Amino acid sequence: MRVWGLWMLLLAVSGAQAQGKVVIYRCTDAIGQLTVQNNVPCPKGSTQEKRVIEDAPVSSAPPTVITGPGQYPQPAPPMHPPVSSQLPQVARPPQSPPRPPVAPAAPLPKADIPDADRLPPPALYECRTYDNGRYLSDTDAPPQRCAPLQTTGLGNVGNGAGVACQMVDDQCQRIPDERLCENWKQRLREAESALRFGRADSRDASAGEYARIQRIVVESTCGR
């Protein structure tokens, strides 16, 4: 969108305050919201761009303010022969094509193993991170993770602010035997989701992890 051209068109529609110079202010607040207004400086704390337009048309209409994308002012009652108030359509970015529907999950295969010969599934652990995230793990000692620390006065490191973190352990508890099957099946669903919706460059690893967990579920007592 040609912003300055749109401002001049809006001035022609709604009018300026008096014959002579008109000052246009383009204001961007702290959250990135755009405001365009004439003869009214930007509020304190906003980023301001200023432009002066000569010989604006005569009108007694109040200053025009446009806030946010897609919002337009109502034209003031004309003092002279009416001017068309129809504004040009603003081009919108093309919409992303809808994602094709995901095929439903296939039923689990059946392992040709007598129920008497099936073994319980391996131990499984429910782990909690420093920020209260939860996940299932095969081990009670997963790799440490870096918990960010609040820092001040470190200056700049390259183009970014100084950062610091502390290596911490996730807290893991063994899941009781009577709940192992339901949690292994939950982990299988999570692995399937990672395979179907994850990044393309990690598809091979996700497929291997899904096949491993599926075999545990199908061949253990969980697959009876």
C-alpha cells in the first residue's frame, strides 16, 4: 500500500482544517499499531513520521484520524460540490491454501504372539521440567536443560543482549505398572503426531521412533 498516496486521498475526501499547510503524522505505538492523523502530533512514546502538505482543500471538517489496518474515516458533510468518498480497495496478502485433511490413523497391527508369552512393557517415567512442562521418557535421567536466569548490566553480546542460564535436571517419577499400558499408548499417539505434523527434515527420525514405540505396544501385554 502506498501510504503517503492514501493519506493525500483521505485528505481530499474528509478535508483539511484550512487553506494552506497541513501536517500529517504517522504514529506507530509500542505494540506496532499504526495511526495516521493530520495536525495532531503523535502521543508520547510513539514513533513519529511527519510530512507537510501544501495547499490542502478548504473544509471545516475536524482532523482525520485512522487507527489500525482496514479502518477508514466517515466523510464529513461536503461544503462544496460533493467529492466521491469511495476509497480504493487495499490489497490484502493472499490467503494460504487450506491444509489438506490428514488421513485417519491406521489401526495397530496384530502381533502373532500368544498372550501367555507376552511380556510387560518397559518402564516409563513421567518427567517435569523447571517451567512445569511434562513429558514421558524411557529414562529417569534425561539430559540436563539450560534454565534462563534474570540478568542485568551484562551489556550487549554481538547484536543481542547478554544472556545467562543454569543447567538443571528434570524431575522424573516411575509410572506404576498398572498404568504402563495406557501411558505407552499415549506416547505412541504423541509419536504419531510428531511424524504426521512435524518438520520434514526430522521425518526419518520421527518414523523410527514411531516404529519402535508401536512395536513395544503391539508385542507386549499392552497388545492383547
